Amino acid sequence: MAVHEEMAEILKPRTDKRDYKRIVLPNSLEILLISDPDTDKCAASMNVNVGSFCDPEGLEGLAHFLEHMLFYASEKYPIEDSYSKYITEHGGHTNAFTASEYTNYFFDVNADSFEEALDRFAQFFIKPLMSSDATMREIKAVDSEHQKNLLSDGWRMNQLKKHLSSPAHPYHKFSTGSWDTLAERPKAKGIDTRDELIKFYKEYYSANLMRLVVYAKDSLDKIESLVESKFQDIPNTNRNTLSFPGQPCTSDHLQILVKTVPIRDGHNLRIMWPITPSIRYYKEGPCRYLGHLIGHEAEGSLFYILKKLGWAFGLSAGETDSSNDYSFFKVGIELTDAGHKNMQNVVGLLFKYIQLLQKSGVCEWIFNELSAICETSFHFQDKNRPSDYVVDISSNMQLYPPRDWLARSSLPSTFNPRTIQMILDELNPENVRIFWESKTFEGHTDLAEPWYGTSYSFEKINSSTIQQWMSGSPNEDLHLPAANVFIPTDLSIKDFKDKVTYPTLLRTSSYSRLWYKPDTMFFIPKAYVKIDFHCPHAGNSPESEVLTDIFTRLLTDYLNEYAYDAQVAGLHYGINQTDCGFEVTVTGYNHKLGILLDTIVDMIVKFEVRSDRFAVIKETVLKQYQNFKFQQPYQQAMYYCSLILQDNSWPWMEQLEILPNLEADALFKFVPLMLSKAFLECYFAGNIEQGEAESTIEKIESAFFKGSNPLCLPLFPSQYQTNRVVKLGKGKRYCYSAKGLNPTDENSCLVHCIQAHQDEYLANVKLELIALVAKQPTFHQLRSVEQLGYITVLMKRNIFGIHGLQFIIQSTAKGPSHIDQRVEAFLSKFEGELRQLSEDEFKKNLNSLVDSKLEKHKNLREESRFFWKEITDGTFKFDRKEAEVSALKQLTQQELVEFFDEVIKVDAPRKKSLSVMVYGSSHLSDYEVDKTSTEKAKYVHIDDIFTFRRTQPLYGSFRGGRTPTKL
């Protein structure tokens, strides 16, 4: 029986119709039950209050390794990977992560399969099996994960700031683990890693240190009964709650300037202070208040001034690495080349802004404004995926009282200037830690961080140095922000009489097409607007594509100081390049959405090229292209795959070659040409009336197409943009090989792509069902058993309505040619498994796919993205889910096997495959050998991508006219 404790009612959003209940089992496991009769997916998350801080000395990464191991098997379910297989076959997904002070395990699954899934999940914490064989194999997986992270600046810089802290504090530790820390070093010391793993589990995995959230369709009473039966056997050793008192940084680690060399080009400043953890005062929101002001981007803000001076691309501010015992406040600034040269002035201006906050005092009106924004955001928040929701709650249950499990620190409501002032006082020169990243420091450092090898130098700075930087910095008009005019005051819900399931074509003209979908499902005061500018001149060459990219970034740049307040108030916008022009997105509270959209349109119409901002944007675009070579090998392989298959796509190397010579004058001449011919594809959805959508588009048409000298002219029929894909030859295996672009990256990658068919309901569901049945066996065989690499994925591929499958495997263990052979071997093995699939297993997988397809959209954003993809692809199959479910229900097992035999089976007559192989530094010796091997003789080699593309037939394009195309 559950032990119920007296508790305050759990505070939930006004729009939340779910029921909540807190229970505590006799073994002291504290649980939150959530009943949602409308959910399609059920979910659970277990948060264990032990993380990498508890790793024993000399076994770094043990907590993370244990997280991996619990997925393998249990006494009740001893077949390896059977838990993950069950979850996958029943429409769900599962994962886990290890943090400093806790480890979180979670899953979601189709509602009718939840009870068994929950039982399998519970066994993680009751009687897991950790075999010797699995232990050694999974250490390789942990090491593969570490190898993936070795050249990631995020991981490297995070470890460096930990390295420069007190060795006596667990914050100092290396947390992810590697073959060295979990196999080699323990073996040298006579330590059995598996024994230590079991010991660690028994010592820390006690029910009283766990918090569970269960999200289900049933009533609270039924969920409670289910949960009691599944989790009551988790052992409780009454382990003391873990805490790590003391600060990670001693005086030796404060007042420091660290210069460090990143992997990627660019300059970054991270200014940090240890502070009193604000969670102790979470209803007073001190760090939210200070982060809001220091991170503000409107006129008078620190970023506004840095941007005006041409010194910064971006700025963020707020609390980080926080716990009950310690915390940091961080200001991150992405510097331009000029900002890098003026680093001292940048830091000086930051401290001047902090000085301004000191002089201004804590402002109650700013706190009240923030509090109002937060309250609106909380009560009108979007419904998220159940798996995300349970993780979010369980991760915070040990930090907050039950009443605030849902709200956490998101509702600052108590104005206490003393608390805010206390944190502000801690942002002083005596406490500061400055980390300065730049490739220009290469060859000028004398130290190396031991785990990632990051080069750095270290020097002490004192308060007088900071004072000198403040005195030497420019005298600029730093001031507090004005009142936010974008805060919505009308949150009423429109009364749409009839339920509308799909978008309707509201109006069409030679200038635009307007799709409209009122919200009759979510009932929140938000809207979603897309305007896609189809411009034939925007992407007809590498140069025009680069110029379009710069144009969209400049527009965003110009809007920032005006529209930043809108984003703070929950009204978001984006202006992004597309494959056929650019698109404007505005989403959020509908009350003042029209004001922001009008401003964006006006900015496009009156666009001008400011040479100073052009230079800054060009610099950031140039660095992004230069940093392409530092992408993960799997990202490089997927890029090559798209370049080979997508007609009219341009290589990044050509764009990089163009960029250095581009000047502002080129953009000045290009923008009128780009806008001279256009067609606008528009979508309005949510809490917005039909008349408002129509009048808005009429106004936009007038701005662009009307008048004596219109900015745009309508497209000729021949100018409508298409999206065409190379049609690979039946029965052929194509291969493209390339050396990894980063010579220091040991990882290699294979992307094995099987092109199947053009969009058609029955073929789509056959392919999806095969992907579902094969997904977990792929992971088990190629990742768990063969240990080819941490990144091992089988997924469905859909480019512009051309469907297929792709295997993505990144590895340091084996080269791409070997991996490709193992993929083929797996497909041969899977062929037998597919034929032996019982009728019950076939129906189980089919029904799981049906359930997944019928899953309702969680929020307006998710729904709108689904419909918008149909529009941009040109397929317009808004009833796709229902139609594919209908096709699925008619599918027989024999038809599925026949489809596999024709399209996917090794050497199938209609099979069309493309293997993209990227060779990392550890497999470069294989590169030339593989080219002449007998195995490679089976392939059609692609030596030049563009010669290949020019000589291949193309699929027809769904997109490309004012009316839907039938193929």
C-alpha cells in the first residue's frame, strides 16, 4: 500500500486538464502520478539522486557506465536488449543521461503497451543483470561516446572550467568515462570494473534516493495500483541524501584569465562568478532578474552597445551549473574579430553595466513585468511530449517542494530587493573567472587539460586590472530597458463554431496562396504564421545562395533591438533561407502578432545594406563555412548524400570560395533582383480569424506587388520552384568515398542509403513498418554486439517526397568499407528474421505503427509544422496519417516480405543504394586500398558528384506551380 502524506495541492497551469497525485511507497520511493485521458503515449521517468560526483577515484565515468548497463537485461527479462526492443516495437523510445548529482532514465510507449513496458523498466532498479561479456562491450560504447566528444568545443571547454577548480571538490572530475578510465587503468591496479559497478549500484541505488513520475491514460487510482505493484520491490537501504557542500573554486581559481585554443574558428568570452545558489530563493528569482537585464538586447543594453561597436555577434547571461550547494552566474559573448582585439574593453563594458545596475538599484517595476510574463507563460504553456514532461518534472522533484514540482523556479512572485542585491554584489572583480577562446592563441599556450588535451594558458588578474579595463572602455549610453510593449493583454480565445481538421485554401492569386487552419483543438491564445517567399533568383547559383543567406541574417540583425522585447514576451520570429528563397515565421501570443509581422514586412520592403553590419554578418557566415570541416563525420556524410541526390544544391566549398570577395555592393545589387520575381506561400493557424488572415495577406500583397513601381512581379509559369531528386538506377549500388575534412578526427562514418519510391501511401507504410521491425535489431547487432560505434542509427528518409531507409554508423573501431559490409550482413540476417516473424508479431508491429500514426499533435506548433511540410513539399496530403493508417490496415505480411525482397534485400532486383563513406584519420590507410578492393568492384563509383548528377534521371517534382502536381 502507498503511504500518503499531507501535502499542498500541486500548482498547475490554468489550461492544464490533467490530474496529479503524489504518493510515497513503503520503500520510501516518492512518486508523482499524472492522469491524462487524452494522451496517446504513456511515459515514465526515474530520477536517481546519484551522478558522476560519486564516481570512485580512479574509476571516472562509473556512474555514466552504470546508466548504460541497466538497459541490457534483468533477472525477470534476461534476454539482452529486450527492454529496448519492446519499447521500440510498441511505438516508443527510451534513453537516459547522467548529470553531476543525478541520473535520469525515461521512456514513452503506446498506451496499450504501457503496463509491460513499466514492468520491464522497473526491473532496472530491482534486479538488473550485468554480465561480464556485456560489461566489456559496453565500456567500448562509453569510449566511443567519448571519442565522439573529443573534438567538441562544448565538451572541451566544460571540462577545462572543471579542471580549473579545486581537486578536493567533485566538480573537478572527468565524468563521461573512457576505455582508459574504465578498463585499462583499473586493470593495471588489479581492480575488477564489473565488481565495482555492482558495488556502486548496491551502495547508491536505494529507493529513498529515487523520484518517479508516471504519465498514463488511466485514472489516478488505477495508475497508483499499477505503480505500487511494479515498484514496491525496489530495495531501500535508507541511504543518506547526498550533498556536496563547499564551493568548487578556491581563491586560486578566482580572478583568473584563461586563454584557450578551440577546435573551431571564432572568438568567445565566458565570464563567470561563483554565486549563492538562487534555488534557495527561487520564488524571488534573483538570477532571472539579473540574467534578464545583463542579457537584454534592446536599445541601451550591453549587447546593443557591443553590437553597435561591431564587437559581438551574440550574448547570453544567466545561472549555470547550479545545485543546492553551489552555483555560477555566466555571461557568454561571441566576439567578432574586432571584439577579440578589444577584449579588455568588452569586459570593461560588462562591469560598467553591472555598475549601472548597482547605481540604479533593484527596480520593482522590472521585477513585476518579468513576473507577469512568467505567469502568462506558465498558464498558457504548450503541452509537450509526455517523455519530455516526465523528465522535466522528475529531475526537479528533489529540489522543490511538491506544490512547485510543475512550476519550479518559473514563477518569481516575491519581490525581495535584498536577495537580488546579494547576488548582484557577488558579480564583482574579486570573484571573476574569465575564459577567452580563440584560434589566435595557438602556439602561445603552455598548458594542456588532461582529458581532452585542450591547450590553454593561465594568469591571475586583480581588481585594479578590471578597473583599468572599465576606465579604458568607451563611454556609451548604457541604460535600463524601457517597458515592454509586446506583453499581451488580450488572452481571449476566439469562438470558432465548427471543428476544423485540415487547412483550407482560403485565397489564391498570381501573387500568393493562403492556407488557413483555425485552432479548434488546443484553445490557447497563440497563432502560427508562415510566409514563404519563392524567389527564382535566390538560389540559382552558389553566389546567390550566399547572398540570400546574408540578406536573411541582416534582416534579423536589423530587427533585433526592436523585436527582442517581443521574444521576451513570448512572441517569436525567424527569417530563414530556404531552398527556393526565404521564409518568415512568427509564432506565439496572437494579440500583438500583427504588429510584429507588419514591422518585418516593412523592413523587407525598405531593406537597405548597411556596410558596417554587412561586414559583421559576412564575418560570421565566413566562419561558419570555414568550420564546416569540424563537423562530425556523420554530418559530413549526410551532407555528401544530400549533395549527390538533391538537384540544384550547391557545395559549401564553392560558397566558401565566393565569400571573401563579396562586398556590400554585391548585396545592394542582388536584393532588388531577388525580390523582382516572387510568389508567396502563406499559412495562418491558431487563434486568428479568417478575415484577419485574409486582410493581412492583402496588405502584404499591396506592399510588394502593387503601386506604380512594384518591388515584385508575379512568377511566369516556368519560374515556379521545383524540388527534384536524382533517381538512382535499379539494381545498382553506388558509392562515394571521401577523406574526413578534419585531419585530427579519428572517427569514420558510413551512411548507407536505400532509395525506395516516390510518395505513395501503401509503399510508405511498408517501408515504415520494415524500419520499425528492423530498428532495434540494427542497434543490438551493430552497436551492442559488434560495437561498431556509439552512433548507430537506422531511420526512414524522406527528401521532397522521395522515401527510403538509411543506416548511419560512426566509428573509430572500423573503417567505412568494413561497416558497409556489416550493414549488408545485417540485412541478410534480418531477411531471415523477417520471414520468420510470427503472425502475432507482425500484427503487434503493425498495430504499434497504427497507434503511432494516430497520435494526436501535442500543440499548435507541432500541428502547424506537419501541415507546413505538406505545403512546402507540394504534396498537400493533409489527411496523410488517416490515409496511411487505412493502407496499413489492409497490408498483409506476405506483401511486406515481397516489398523487402524487391526493394531492400541484398541484391534485390529493384534495390537502389548509395553508400557514402567518410574516412577518419585512424582509417586513412584503408582509403586507397578500399578503392581497388574486389569488394568495391561491386559498386558504381561516384568520382565527381556534379558529373554524376548531370547524367542521372530525376524524379518528378510535386512542387512547382500554383496548383498541386499529380505524379
